Amino acid sequence: MRVSPRIRRWLTGAASDPSVRARFWMEVDGRPRDDERVRAAFKEAGRAGWAASLLDYQMPDGHWVTPGNSAGELYRPKYIVTNWLAIVLADLGMTRSDPRIRRTAELILKRWSARGGDLTGRGGEICVTGNAVRTLIRFGYFEHPAVQRSVGWIVRTQKADGGWHCFRSRKGTLDGWEGLAALAEIPEAARDPATRRSIERGAEFYLRHHLMEEGKLRYPPWFRIHYPNHYYYDVLVGLRILTRLGYGADPRLAPALRWLDSKRAGDGTWSLEAAHPDLDESRGGYTFRNLVFPMLLEPLQLPSRWATVEALSVLARVQAS
């Protein structure tokens, strides 16, 4: 994909985060994971930049201590404890090759697979289980029995319309994106027929809704760009999942791609527009009983390397379709 020299330097130069450099070389430039530049960027990610900064505060057993969490709770307070940091570290390309990641992954597996042998120990919510499965597959734990059983749970809990829902419902919702995102991480050769069919049905659910059409009113937070996403949906999340699954040429992506183009600044960059939880006056059905701490890797309303490499990756996959 053609990218201006200035944007290329901005995303791959020494001032950029190693995870952004790795994503650019692989997803925009199309280099293989064993390419020298890709390997160098991933190797640096554990020593400098966003991932290294997060890992600096990890405790010896793999969890993070934060205000109100001296006992090592993995899920609360949101969004600054172990579960949330693990999701981000997986997004940044960290894997079990780093012993610090192994400690965190094995802690999650030990704590959350205690009931029933899978990762539904927190009550079987697709947002929690889907995030855990996606994160652990990225870390390199696809073959782990608890992950395998959790994949089966995700497939079984898919709604009749092809979607998923975190709350009790007969229908799926675009907000329940974590199920499809988790299945998308499974290597294509390792997908059994049930998983393949579930992916096809899930992709059709999103395409049928053009990644943005649900209900009579538009939900404003879906049309703002965020990172980290945690368990929240926005249109860029949908584009990432569907294009990674190979649907970049589907004409039903056109409205979402026009939206993405509208977010591009005149200098060729994209910005992060809000931090989660990003709730308008309707609150989108979300309530919080405990303190919530928004998390950001970059400032809002300024050119974002992460948002830009994410958007360019989507466009590169569409172009290659």
C-alpha cells in the first residue's frame, strides 16, 4: 500500500512505539513476521515503549497492584488491573516468549479456568470470555485445554441471528464483538467446521448491519475512535475484525469505509477521539457500581500513531482484497 514518506517516517521512526512499527511493517507494508525489521520491532517492544512501561509495574506473580487492588484482583478496578493490561499487551504484540507475559497468562488461566475447566468462571459473559480467549491466543496459548474449551463455549453461545450478546437476549448486538474477534485469532488451518461456520455467521451478522446499523437511533460512541477498546465497540473495531477475516471486498463495508475516510485529517493521520467509558446521555445500557479509571496510551484529539496504523491496516487489507 502506498503511504506518504512523511507518514511512513512518523510511524516507523525511532520516536514511534515498537508495536506500531511492527504493525506497519506487517499489516501495511505486507512484510512477513520473520522479516528482520518486524522481528527487531517486536524484540524491542518488551524493552521500550508502551508495553515495557506497562510491564515495569508488574508484580512477580504476574498481576498488577493498583489503588484499591492490593489483593491482586484481576478484573477490578476497571481499566487498570491485570485483565485490561493483558488485553493491551496482546494488542501490542507481546507473547509468551517473554517470561513476564507467561506469568500473567498462567495466572489468568489458573484463576479463571477453575470452574468448569474453561474461561467462563466469571459468569460466562462473551465480553469477558471473548477478550480472554483473544488475548491468550495472541499470547500463544491456543492449544491450552481451557482456551480450546472456551472456543467451544463461544461457538455454542452464538445467537440464532449470528451475533452474540453480553446480557440476556435472544438476539445478538454489534456490541458483542468479542466472540467473533476471538474466533478470528484462530489460525485458519486450525478452525474446525463448527468454528468456520460460526465465523461465517458472525461476519454475516456484522455485514448485514453494515457494521453500524442497529436500532432506530445511532449510538454516538460507535462513531468515535478509541483505544484501548476493552469491551466497547466502535466502527473501526468492526472494520478491523471483518477485514482480517477476509471480507475487505464485501460491498456492505462501504458505509463503514466512508466513515473511516471522513475521520482522516488533512495531514493523513487519524486521532483518538474519546477514552472509554465513552457514554452519551443514553449510557448505552452500561452502569458502574465501582470506580472506573480510563486508560490511554496517547493523548486525545491529536494525531495518533495507533489509530493511524490501525486505519491504514484496514485500508491495506481492503486494497488487497
